[in-house]
Amino acid sequence: MRAILFDGQLKFLTDYPIPAPEPDEALIRVRLAGICNTDLEIIKGYKGFKGVLGHEFVGVVEKVNGAAQHLVGKRVVGEINCGCRACDYCRTGLGRHCPSRLALGIRGKNGAFAEYLTLPVNNLFHVPENIRDEEAVFAEPLAAAFEIPDQVHIRPTDKILVMGDGKLGILIALTLALSQAHVLIVGKHQEKLKIASGQGVAVVGLTDLKVHKSYDIVVEATGSPDGLTMALQYVKPRGTIVLKSTVAMGAEINLAPIVIDEVRLIGSRCGPFEPSLRALSEKLIRVGPLISGIFGFSRAGNAFDMAKAKNSLKIILDFN
């Protein structure tokens, strides 16, 4: 099969073996897969992963190794974390944090930049018919945005600042705006900010944002090692900072302001698929404007080059 392998460098292969599903796993033929910032960070050395990249996908179940034969032929997206289902974490609903978990295209499990992938059937979610493939491929990053209201109580009176006008930052801003709180997204790229403003979210350029500790919640989605330091300039005392960036390179930070201002710091990663798919199905969030390009496998190298460009948003690989 065609696959994009990373073993210290990117390799675009046409003869990679088709994976065999383990018991209670499904074999899924990938239709579309999205390039995420995490994929780009892995190429820089994040997590030390080697294998087939990719974790954002939509595909069709071709085979099930187990009883869930009703899934065959279904169009699906999938939770990327595969817990052991036996430890205390998994038994108490924290399978995403299972110490021995695998993560699709990130940790110990070949990912979605291939014609086929495997996932446990319990990780799969059926895609409603009124969601196009190009929209469904956003289900995983949109789920990550919906993790924030699952972690933080958001009041209609809250002032929320979303830092970063990349793919995830925009999805977060659109998601949090559904709460009726006042949401402002700040970034450096006017064309990207227009996508958020086009769906009713207030926007501001970074150079025009007044440095003042006036926000109840600050979501850091800059993709920069210095994002937390920047976020501390804007969060109120006893406010909340939500960290979304995953970067290969670390940064030194003065922790004193967190203590002095009694700031609550929350790490936030993957999230629930049900509200994500519902938002896509009910057209509460329009993801089409975030697509910067769709590339076939023969142009996958160009796709990665474009994904790294500062003016790009979502780049999609087409394995049809």
C-alpha cells in the first residue's frame, strides 16, 4: 500500500505492508487524512516516534477481527488513543492517559498517512451522511477543541482570549463561542483571522492587543515554546490558562507569576468525538474555510511543504 513513513526522514512508499487487525480491531481504508502541527513537530523530533505518521482521518471499515461486523462498510473517524483497558486509568475512564497506551501515528502505532490503518472498534465513531469527507477529517482536532469546555466551567460572562490563529486556535475559538461567552482570538495573520470573524468571533492582530491581565480564561494555541509566558501577560489573577500547544523544543519560564496571581494551569489534549460530530452535522461550525489544499499521494511532498508555510491552514492528503 501507499504510506508515508518517518524514520528520521520522510519516506513516500508504495509497497508498505497492509496492517492486519488485532482481535477487536477494524481494518480501515483511509479516504482523507489531515496534516496536523503535531505531525510537523514529530518530524522535528517530538516524542521520538518512527513509523507511519498521521492521526486525523476519515475512512471506511473494510474488515473487523471480532464480533462487531455491523461496522463493515461504515464511514468512520476514530479516537487515536488505544489504552490497555485493564489498568486503573482505563477502568476509571482515563484511557487516554493509560501509561501503556498506543497513539495512532504518535506513539507505538502506525498512523493514517497510508491507504489502510487499524484501530480498536471501540475507538470508532460513525460519520453521519450529511458530513462530507472534507469536513469529517476535522473531527479529531475539533474534538480536541471540545475538550476545553469539558475541563473548564465556562460562564456566559467570561472573557476568553484564544492565542494563535492556526488551525487549532480557530477551531477552539469557534467552539468556545458556542458557549455565549465573549471570545477574542489574537493572531498575526489577517487572512486567517477573517475565517474566525466570518463566523462571528471577535478578532485582533497581535500588535493591536493591549497587554493587560483582563481575561478570565486564556487558551494558548500558539505552537510556540514561549506561549505560556505570553499567556501570563493576559490572564486575570485567579484566572485560568489552558495549554494546547505541543512543541518539540522546550522553553525556560519564570513560575513566580503563576503562584503570585494564583493562576490555574490546565493541560489539554484530545477530546470527545460526540459533540465534535454533532457540531459538524448541525453546521454549527464551518470547517471548509480552513482547508488550504488537498493533495494526492503523488504530491505528498508538496503537501508537507505547504503545511509548513506560515500562511497555510489545513492540508489534506487524499488516499482515494
